[in-house]
Amino acid sequence: MSIDEGHAIHYTAVERGTPVYSSDGVEVGKVGQVVDNYREHILDGFVIETKDGKTVFADAPEVARTAERAVTLNIEASAVPDLPPPDKGAPSFSPNHGGRVSRMFGGGWRKR
């Protein structure tokens, strides 16, 4: 089965509800939240709402690709239930679409 992921995009452009696939091509859930390391401007990971109703956290090293219509993990579907729950205390950030000047001066993110 071929997955129509669309073009590769930056992790900050991934929308809630985007399907998440395992390395073996199985849809394992949907993106619940993007967790960003604000200070270093790098991906911390994704909170995934699994098909069986669990909420798990895929750390950045477990993410192989972010695209327009899919996030692909580099772990198999059988490993997804073993992922840890998300840390309740971790802050999350979302893009602040305030414009180029705002982002240039570090105002490109806002805390949720």
C-alpha cells in the first residue's frame, strides 16, 4: 500500500488530526499535538491519539518524516502501544502568524 503523504513540510506546519503512519505503513493514529523545544527551535515530538483511544508520545528521534498529509514514524506499528504517555507538564507552542518581522525578532511562537 502506498501512502499519499504530499510534500515534505516543517514540523511546525503539521496540523492536529494529521494521520500518523508507522514505518511498516500502518495508520496508527492522528496527531494530537506538536511539542516543540522552544528554546532550541527543534521538534521535541508528537502527541498521538491512537486508533484504540490511547494517547502516546513519539519522541523526535522516532519521527521519520513530516508531510502535508501524513507523519511517518521510524518504528513499526507493533511498537506504538509501548510509547510512553505524554508528559502533562511540558509546555507546547504553536506558530504565531504575526509576520516575518515578528518571527525575525523571536516572536514566531506563542505558548498555549
